[in-house]
Amino acid sequence: MEIGDHIDKYIVTEIMHGGMSEVYRVMIDGAPIRFVLKRLKEGATEEQLKLFRREMRILQRLKHIHVIEVLEEHYDDECPYYVMPSCNKSLVDVATTNDNYKKVILSLQMCEGIRFMHDNDVRHRDIKPQNILIKDDIVKVADFGLSRFVDRDTTTLTSTSLAAGTLGYMPPEYSKGKFKDGTIQGDIYMAGKTLYYLFSNGGDVSNVRINRVPLPIATIVEKATQENPEDRYSSLTPIIDALNEFKSSLEAIDRQPKSIKEIKEKYQKGSSEYIEEIYKHIISLPEESMKWGNSIRQLSKEDLVEMLKHKRDCINTIANHFMECIGNTSDYIQFDDIDQFVRFTQYIISVNKDVATNQQLLSFFIDLSVNYNRWPSMIILSSILNDVVNADPEHYKLFIYNHKSQLREMQPNLGLNNNFNSEISRIIAK
């Protein structure tokens, strides 16, 4: 069989790996969707034919979102075959990433698929990362070539077929003549090794080192891969429960505010997740001026303005939290932190339409800048005041008048290029 050849209506586009079977990626003429076609090799033995048909019967029974589905089958052909969806990824492709949350989600899906299989009296006997496929972020347990039904299979595997099992994943009892039995504990052992491979970023499963995986996974792997089958889990349910607990803890951690460094490392700049995490960080800052100054210093104007626009409905909450923390700070306010606070104030006022909140901010930081005699902050404040008086003189003339004594103190420090506009100068001169 070569690329371009036909198997009935299917055109071969790629020749893939296979054991006693031939596996092809195929398409139907004129259709963009690809499928995978698995066919028994020509010249197969009678035993191989029985095993392949058993695989097809198993898949007929297992109808579950996390088990690979059969789209079309030809059971009675001389070379029987079946067609399934094309999955372009497996757990092997995910293992090298550092996204433990995604790995937990995929692990849960894998275990749900295996549990369903066990509940329907099927034992897989070849669970490994390569056989846990992923299509559109949904796990599909696949490759049932070595699987068997419980208490009804008369077809056993010869010593040649036995070698098809995967070293490193097979439980020790299978190499001692127990492979033909195919037990739940055997599948659990292989699932444990698969979890270790996934969370150790593709580590060597023949040399399991528990400290290479997160503690909740280490606990699962340690019990699942016990030498004695009776010491392992008796079903997938406690593994699923443990994975769900790990998932919940990761979600709780993710809900906690992250540092600016973590946000920049984890999220794409400008994305909704990036902006949301900046908001969570800002709104969680304590009454410690140095932490506020350090955080604002690490964020660009674009970061802060986009956050404020994105959280426009919460902007008064942000402003009030900001003033409350700086006003009740438990530490000494650093001079250059005042400049950062006034810079943030400028961005809030540029976005916020609530005049009362904006005037509260201006009043607070005018007092702070004058009390600390911080010239750079005074220059930024003069720019803000010039802008708001030009844009909305009706609401700000009285505000300027009520703060004229502080503004007069500021005026000599502004210089010619940063001075108040003529309207402000006229009001404070009275």
C-alpha cells in the first residue's frame, strides 16, 4: 500500500505505524477531513484475525467520549478494517509542557475512559502515553489491539504476541505468565506509569523517581505501581478522586493574586487573562506603600490603562482601595513611590468619568506631594489639572479654588514649561 492508493472509498495520505495491523491516515476524495484507518495485514494468521476482530468487538461495546470511536467498520472482510477520527496528538506531546492544570484535566479524562472500559468488562493491557490520544483537547483512549473481555475470551496470546506489550509500563506479574489474565490492577499499574511520564515531563518510566512529580501525583503513582497487585488501587475511582482534589487545589492557587513577574511570564501581554490578573493583583495589594510602588513601577502605561478600561465598572473600587491603602500605610512612603502613585492617578482620571472620585484622588495626592515636597509629582499633577480644567471647567473651578493654597505652594516648583494654565493661575491668584 502506497500514498494515493485506495481502500474502498478512502485514499491513503500517510502510512503510519502498526503491529499486526496496517494503520493509515486517509481521506475521502473532495473532503478536507482526515481519518485513521486500521486494517489487518494481508497474510495474517488465524490467531491474528481473531485478535483483530476481538478489538473491533471491544470498540463496538465501548461508546464513551473518552474512548476512541469507530466511524465505520468492515468486520467480515478478508482483511477487516475500521475507521476512526484522526487525532494529531497524544499525551507524549503534552508531557514536555509545564501546564500541570491541563495535565490534570487530561489525566482525569484518561481515567474516566479507563474506568468506563473496566465497568464494561474490558481490560486494556497496553496503557501508555502513545495510546492516550487527544483530539480538540479531549482524550481518547485508543489501540485496543491487546485488550480482552473478562470471563468470555477464549483467544489467548502466544509468546510472540506477548512481546507486543510495552516494557516499562507492563506490571511485573505480566512478565511472569499473568498477561493473559488482564486485570484491573494491571491497567492501574500502567495508568500510574503513564501519569508519572506525563507529570515528570517525559521522565524514564523504568526508573521512577517520585520527587520529580507533584506530591498528589507522587502519592497516586506510588500506590498504583506497587509490586504486589493486591497493594494497588482496586479501581480507578480513588485515582479520579485524588486527581479532582489536585485539580481543586490548583484552581484555588490560580485564584490567588499573582506577582507581576508571574503574570508577565504566564500570560500573553494584552490578553484578557493578562489584564484580569493585573486587576486581581492591584485590588489585593495591602496597606504597604512600598508594595504599591513596586507593583506600579513594573507595569507600563499601556498595562495600567488597559486594565482600567477593562475593569471600568470597578474603577471607583480600585481608586478607593488605592487611596485607603496609601492613606493608612504601615510603612514610610518613599519619595519616588509618590511619583508612581501620581502616575497611576493620572491613568485613573484619564479613564474614569466619576468627577467626585477623580477629585478625591487629586485632593489626596496634591496634599501628599506638597507635604513631601515632591517636585516630579507636582509636575504630573499640574498636567492632570490643566487637562481636567480645560475639558470640564464647570466641575473643576471650585475644586481649584478650594485647593488654591496648596497649588500656590506647588507653583514655584513647576517651571515655565510645566506651569498651570491661565485659568488655574487666575483662580489661585485671587
